[in-house]
Amino acid sequence: MPLVTLMERQAVIFEGVDLWESSDQSCEIMLKHLATARQIAQNAEMYSLTAEQMLEGREWDK
């Protein structure tokens, strides 16, 4: 769900709606998810290098 949509939603509780959608904190949760995604994206190169080092020298079944 786009961030703008979450920011414009009224705090109305509907039946069958996920808990995070029925909460006043839905925008806060979305912003935390976006911040975490940004951190993961910024560290992608480090994750890749670490994986390469861990897998270096291993032999795989063919």
C-alpha cells in the first residue's frame, strides 16, 4: 500500500482488516519498514561480499 494512502487514511476500524491497518500507528509501522528496507539496500554490497567469503572454496554437487 503506498505511503501516501496510509498517511491519508482515517483511523476507522473495519471488520476483516489487518491489525496494522486498524491502528493509529499504521504510518509509523510503514515508516519503520521503509527505514529497515533502506538499511538493507545500503548494506547490500556488504552482504554480498560476506556471502562470497563464506562460500569461497566450497565444492558443490553437479
